Amino acid sequence: MINDIAPHKLDVKFSDRPPQPTDYVLSYSGGTVLLMGEENFALPTFADVGGVLDDCEHLFEIDGMGFFLVPGLAEVGAPGCSAQSIGVLRDMQPQHLAFAGLTGGQLYRWRSARRFCGRCGTPTERGSTERSAVCPQCGLVEYPKISPAVIVAVSDGDKLLMARSASGTYKRYGLIAGFVEVGESFEDTVRREVMEEVGLKVKNIRYYKSQPWAFSDSEMVGFFADLDGPSDITLQRSELAEALWFGLDDIPPTVSTVSIASELIDMVRTGKHRLI
């Protein structure tokens, strides 16, 4: 998974320290990120863009190296740099820097959406002791958007349930997934999403692991589950274009290892999910 950056270590402790020339610049505009190079992209440092800039916000560190949000630079550009689709970070190396770029993008989107207080409309300020958006007028405090979601590999003996989305650009087969609703446990969400999208009941729900997923500002919580009852699929066509049961030898190959979905699928393919 793209967040598996060991032996590198992410440190999200709040800090207001100023940037150093060797720290990294994270600058975004819409769905783009400022990168160096033309093919082998890299995150720029402050030294690369001409020195320390104004209005920088410390976001986090990896191995003691700082990553700072720099508003506006992606729009005006810098020597040797260009604005690229944030999607290129999926395949950028080294992986710990790609993960940093994606995580910074999540915080950029949150800052952009919280420039004004949602209660009284006053411009917000950055929190002085924690990562937050504070209204100086009414005192409302808001924190980074992290939307919990579940993803589940549903098995029926030696078969795996896989589906294709009815919307978006990703058309490969994946797993059933969805956001947690108010008042639900993660296990409740698994049951509801599977029933809503394919009309099936599940049992023996087992937690696997979780993954921060910056593309949708979410935390993906992975599960395995077994079919409970008939295997006939009733498709929710507003969500899915297709859903099928695949034998273990027929499961489509995973083309990327960045997401928890690929791990769940490979665990079923190899039978290791039975050990969970």
C-alpha cells in the first residue's frame, strides 16, 4: 500500500517551525501538484524554488524532513517545475515522497474548503497549537476532513465477489466499499453496503487493516466477510455497472499495489484470508 513507507517514519505532530532550504514544498492548484522534472517527477525543496517563501504551513515530517504547504506557487510556477495531475503520485518514486504529496493534497483541499467559518462566514485562521481552522468571531473550531469508509472482500467458499463502478474513470473490477453513516459501526456499514449494492447478506465479518486514502479524504477500513444465504446478485445500478462471483483462478490480476483493495484481493486469491 502507498502508505507502507517503512523504514521511513511519518511524524504528524503539530509544529509551527519555519521551513529550512532542504525541507519540501507542497503546493497545489485544483487537482494538480507542483513537481520538478518532465518525466521522472520529484517534489521540490525550498532550495529548488529559490528559497523560503511567505505564508508556509508546516504539515508533517518524514525522517525529520519537513513538508510545508505553500499556497499559490503551483499557480505561478517555479523554475524547473510544473503543475501535474495529482494522480501521477500513484506511481512516483520514492514511495514515501509520493505518499507525502498525496497526504499534503488532502490537507490542501481541507484548508481550501475551510477559508470561511461555516457558522458565521468570518475568514478562519490557522490554529496556533493544533492543526485546525479557527473562527476568530464565533470560536468555531474545525479539524481536517477524514471520512471513514469500509471495503470488504466477500467470499462464498472458493469464490470472491467483485464489482465494477457505474461512475468515474476507474472501470476495473474491485471490491464493495462505501462510507460510514452516522450511528453505524464499521461492521454495520459492511452489512448495509453489501445489501444495498448487491442484495446479499454476509456473516463472519473480520477486520483486516486500515489505510489512509487521500484521494477521497478518507480512512479505508478493510474487512473479510462470508456470504450468508443465497448467492444471487441484485445489482444497485446507480452504483455498480456489474458484479460477479469469480473463482480463485479467475480473479482478475491486480495492476497496482497502492490500495488496500489489492491486498484484500490477493489474500483471498492465496487463501490467507481464512487465517484472519
